[in-house]
Amino acid sequence: MMTAVDQALQAVDSGLDVSLERLFAFLRIPSISTDPAHKAACHDAAAWAASQLAALGLTAQVHETAGHPVVVGRTDTGAARRVLFYGHYDVQPVDPLNLWQTPPFEPRFGETADGRRTIVARGAADDKGQVLTFLEALRAMKATSGRLPVDVTVMLEGEEECGSPSLPAFLAPHAGELKADIALVCDTGMWDPATPSITTSLRGIVHTELTIHGANRDLHSGLYGGAAANPVHILSRIIADVHDAEGRVTIPGFYDDVREPPAEVRARWAELGLTADGFLGPVGLARSVGENARMLIEQIQSRPTFEVNGMYGGYTGAGSKTIIPSRATAKISFRLVADQDPARIRDAFVAFVAARVPPDCTFEVSKGEGSRAFLVPPDSPDLVKASAALEAEWGVKPVTIGSGGSIPIVGQFKALLGLDTLLIGFGLDDDRVHAPNEKYDLTSFHKGTRSWVRILDALA
Amino acid sequence: MMTAVDQALQAVDSGLDVSLERLFAFLRIPSISTDPAHKAACHDAAAWAASQLAALGLTAQVHETAGHPVVVGRTDTGAARRVLFYGHYDVQPVDPLNLWQTPPFEPRFGETADGRRTIVARGAADDKGQVLTFLEALRAMKATSGRLPVDVTVMLEGEEECGSPSLPAFLAPHAGELKADIALVCDTGMWDPATPSITTSLRGIVHTELTIHGANRDLHSGLYGGAAANPVHILSRIIADVHDAEGRVTIPGFYDDVREPPAEVRARWAELGLTADGFLGPVGLARSVGENARMLIEQIQSRPTFEVNGMYGGYTGAGSKTIIPSRATAKISFRLVADQDPARIRDAFVAFVAARVPPDCTFEVSKGEGSRAFLVPPDSPDLVKASAALEAEWGVKPVTIGSGGSIPIVGQFKALLGLDTLLIGFGLDDDRVHAPNEKYDLTSFHKGTRSWVRILDALA
């Protein structure tokens, strides 16, 4: 006789085509949260998600916020345990649009060079595809058993890609409603296409924008060139000064709250044997520019960074324009680790900039949204159960890894709701998240959905 | 009895309103040469200019080129001498458009803070207003005497603001038609609103565009940050490296062909007493960032420069996007002096960049359009005559000055046509050329027109 889990897994397999149709419908909604022009699309995505939750028998509500809505759905069957699943329905901007092979919001099937079938669209991996692995698992369990092994609260937000500014204010008054035994987040990746993973550390982040102002207008570079300060030059010198020749960040105090991982963790990392060729080769690079004294895996997981995400100043159109720009701007993000505090890092950067801007020029540093880094103890009981469930699905023992990315909500779950979080996702390094031609492997979607069936059963 | 000159001057005065109407019509044509979207407007401006020349009795022709047309008109009365007047009908781009108080191609009258009346529009000073001072002078002389004291060839091009790429190929086959005794160029400025000037030196220029390529796509700054090369960082380091702490350019060989001006020239410059406060104060700056060891006037006239005119890379839209950009670009121009060769300077820059790009990244430097610097001997007889004519009009002895700007045509007149050039213009430092709210003083337009009447008479 088939177990309830086997029946649900069979329903996942037989319903895969319909599940993909639902995913494609979700992917067609251009819910770019950072761009005010897409506000309506974000509402559409929230409404679509709420309708899916309702169809699964959850009480679903769309909560308005100062930004985009938060969707919350829940079951109340009196099960022994409750999980809180968190995901986001918003996506990154799509520029440069001309590098997309097909329009970003017209999902299609594709194939990788080594023959893996994929779903191509903005949000395919980050995070719509991953969110639907969970919802489709619920659907299969509900369809076969008429019930779920645990009670479920699903919370989907619409501002993850711009730092979740409205979420803290939402969590506090809804803390009661969101109470659970454990939080589940499906916004992370696998070690490789065959090896499932549980992410036990995340870097924090602080975003900010620096603008240097020089003359009160653009100047003719012939008439003023050689005398007038050029904000692009000043900004370039500041950016150049941030790193020393060994790849370390030179901002005073930057490393004060960084801790060294335990020796056994470093030893396990060393065993994973991550190489520059293996990690950077696929994106066309050959060597790491990070801190020379560190292993590559440390550079991307346990060490903090400074990165310019975008920069502009002066004339950027076709042809040439012989001006000295009146200002220049850099969009900057820091990735934080251990006990680094976003506000303190931003303040240190402001002081670093202030020391480098000539007295007759001015600068602004935007307020800066941020979150701290996060670490789960690798021996937590739910982690051990989820790990066994993943091994049953994939036939390979999962690895516990760190992620260099940032998921601010995880720290807030701990701080505001007292909740631990399991980070389990099925993304791959070649998913092109935040880039043109984003994809999600069909296997990630299919086996990801099956994995959640097993995990929810294991957590019951 | 009034002389012919007096009659023409009176005609300039009484016809000023009609002259301004013609100028406004010229300014309404959005002839931005660097932007392919304005190609038709450039043709319109050429046709308008040709119709004006024809109305003055010149044989006028619009010559097509690989780029925008060259307009040539001429009289052939058998006068003892012929002048070749050069100007351009194209204008700079208008961005940032939001900083214009009124639309750039809707000319209007304005007033400076100290009460000078102005004409405000893109091209008001550079170069449509200046070009019309000459044409309106011809009109007044023709209207009052029925003839001009010299034969005149007028050549107006449409690509000055993007480096005049089509002009050399035009000049060679038309050398016969363009033969003259002296060239006149009205694209320069006055020392101050009361002091007319003849420009006896110009800096050369070379434009180029540098792009750094890193990964083969934009990367997630969390997943790759700390390891992957960031082209914005690389480009910033290159730009930062170009100047040393004393404001000197560090590119090897950059100063090889720079010569020192004679001691008496430097002494005359010192007497002009140009200060950072006086020169940079009006644009909101207080101190020069140029070579510490040089007088300010040298920095902007006789010393070469490196300037980033525009830079961009990564995400530049609203909000934030956490990527490591796959590339970054800087639009660069060098101002050249003395014997510096544009091609050699570009080559030196390419070597400088090559030494600073990591081996797994690549770069491109665009071909680079350029022109050499230019110098007129201050004792040339035509210069002495023009100087006396200017003094008669303004009541102040003109100063001979250098300009930090570049007018490539001047070198080509010498090289291809064997012609010397007098650079006489009526622009002012506060004209905002190449910037929002460009203006031309009404006095510059009116007394500039009167000045040409006197100069043409003097050159006869």
C-alpha cells in the first residue's frame, strides 16, 4: 500500500504540466518592485498569489503596506506543528533588456549547454519558481490526503528585491498571526545540480547611494579643463581607495565586528575544494579579486564586501560631449558578516568619503537600508529531519553551506518573532538571477516540489 | 558725411530686432549633431543657413557628406582680398533636460543677475549666435553700400560638436573653392563683458571611449561578491591613477611634446591676474585641482588635460539592484597643447590601461578623433588690423588670449588650405555653453555684429 507521501509524490509527477502552467502565469506578471512604473503589476502578483492560496484552502489576505502588499494565508487544522513559509512575488529589474534572448516576462522552456531543461523568465528562479515548489507540494498533499501534515502559514512579500523596507513595520503588529514552530525560506541554492543543500549562513547587506557634487553646472571641458574639479574623478578615487592591493577593504573599522569561523567549519569548506576555475570559469573569469589571504569560499560566504552595483555621471548618450560633469553617483552595497552592524558600516563609509571630497565639493550618502548576517546551528533537530528528507529525494547527502547573499527577513524572524529558519532552495549557480535570461532548471522545480512533500512530512 | 562703415553700423542698430528674429528662427532648429535622432534637424539647419546666404547674394550650396552637410556660400566681386568665414550650425545635446528653465529650442530673452540682457537657448552662444553676428554684418554692409569691402566665402559645418569627422574629406577636394587670404572663426570668447579679445592659441583634443569587460553577464553581488572582478572598480582605479597628488597626468610620455611658453607670454599672463576665486567662484568652486606647480591661466590654456566627460556601468535606474556589472564605460577627452600628437596620446593611454586591466578581463578603447593644438603669431598684420577695429568698437584695447577649447578646423585650414586664422568671438565665461540654460549676451550679439563691420572694413 502506498503511503500518504508516495501518493503525494505521484500527484506531483502527474500534475507537473499543470503546475508549470501556473508557474508561467505567475512569471507573466512583471512585478519589478524597485520601479514605481510597475506598482500595478506588483499588486497583480499579490492578488494572483492570494488566489492560489485560497484555492489551496488557506484563508488568504492581501495586506496593504507603505510599499507593495504582503500576502498571508494560513491553515488552522489544529496540527501539532506549524511552519511559516516565506517567499517573495517581486522580481529584479530586467535591464539591459537587449541582452535577453526572449522577452523577460514571456516564460519559455530552454536548455542548458549540457542538456538540462530550463524555464526561462525574470523570476523563474528568484523567487517565483522556488515559491511555487512549496505551493505545488501543498496542493499535491491536499489533493491526495485531504489535509496537510502540519499547519502552514504562507507569507509572500513584494519588496524583497529592494531591501524589504515595509516588512519590519508589518511583522510587529502581525506577530501573533505569524507565530509558528519554524520558518522555511526557499530562496537559496544547491551545491550543484545533483547535491541538495541547506543554507546555514547568510551575509547581511547595506545599500547606499553616494553622489559627489562639483560645479553648479556641467562645464565646458576645454574652457575649465585643468582647473575645475571633476566629480567622476573624485568618485573614482574614492572607489579605488576602498580596496588595497591585497583585496582588503580599507575603510577604518570595517572588519571590527567580523569573526573567524570555527576551525572545523573552515576545514569542511576546504574539503569542498571550490576553485576559481570552477566557480568563476562559467561566467568568463579566471581568478578571484577578493582578499588574497582567504580561501575563495570564505571570500564569498564569510567575508564582508564592498561593491559598486552601478555608477553614472556626465554624458552617457551616443557620441561625445566635452563636459566636466557637475556630479557623479555610485550605487553601492556592502555584504556583511557575523556581528557587523549596517548602520555602523554606513557611518564608517560616510567618514571615509568625507575625508576624500575636496572642500569646495559636496556629497550625499543616502540613508541606507540594511540587514545583519545570519547563522543557523548545524545540529538543530529540524535541520537534521529536513536533511534526511532531502537525502531521500535526491539520493545524495545534502551539504550545509553558507550563502553570500542576503535574506533580511531571516534576521527579522529571529528578532521579531523568535523563530529559527531553515533555508532550503533548489537554485543553481548558472540560474542568472538578477541578470538577463534568468532560468530555473525543470529538475529544480520538479524535484524541489517533491522535496517539500518529504520535508513537510518529516517536520510533522 | 557718413562713411560707408558708419552707415552700415547704423543699419545694424536699426535692424537689430529683425536680426534677432532671424537668430531665434535659427535657434528653434534642434540641430544636435551627435544624436542620430536629430539628423533631419541638422539638414533643416543647413538648409536654413543656405537660404540666408542666398538672401545675402552669395551663391549658396549644401554639400552632402558622410555625416551632416557642409554649407558653402561665396561672393565673387573681384575684391582685392577674400576672407573665409567658418562657423557651425550644429549644437550640443541638451541633457540634463530637467535643468533647463525653459525648453532649449524655444529661444527667449533673459537677464543675468547683474542686469545684462541675454538670449537663452541651446546654441545661443555656441555657435548660432556668433555665426549670425557675421552674417548680419554682411547684411548691413550689403544693404547700405550694395557691396562688401572684401570677397567672402562662408563655410558652415554641422559636425563641430562631435569632432568634425567629415570635414577633412570635404576640405581636400574643395581646396580651390575655399582659397582665401585669411580665415575668420567666431567661436571664441571675450576676456570679460567689456574687453574684446583675439584668441591666439587653442588646445587640441582627442576623444576616446574606454570600456572594461568583466564577467560575461551581470552577476548577483551576494553570490559572487568578494570574488568576481567588478569593471566599475577597475575603471575607477584607472581613472584614479591618471592624476598624481600634484595634479599631473601620470601616463608615461604624456608631457613629452609639451613646450613651455616664452617668458614674456607667461609674464603677460601673470599680469592678467586670473584667480581661482574669480574664475571658478561663479560656477560654485573655490580652488583649482590642476597642476599645483602652474598658474591657473596655464592650467586652462597651455597645459594638457585628461577629463572623463561621462561614465556609466551597472544599474543606473531608480532604487537598487544588487549586481556586479559585466562592464563599465568612460567617455574621455584629452586637451592637447604644443606638439602633442592625438594618435600618440591615445596610444600612450591604451598602454596605460593595458597595464591596469586584470588578465581575465578585457577592454576596448575607441579609435579616437582628434586635432592638434594651434598658435597664431601675435604680430601678424591682419591681427593688428582686427585689433584696431575691435578697439574702435569697444573703446578698450583687445587682449590676445589663449583658449583652453579646441577648434579642429583651424589646424586643417593651415594644413590643407595653407590658411592662417583669426579667432574673434564675443562669448563670455558665463554663457553656459554645453550646459543647460546656455545664453548669449544681447550686447555680444549687437556689438559683435558691429565689430565685424569694422573688421571687414579694416581687412579690405
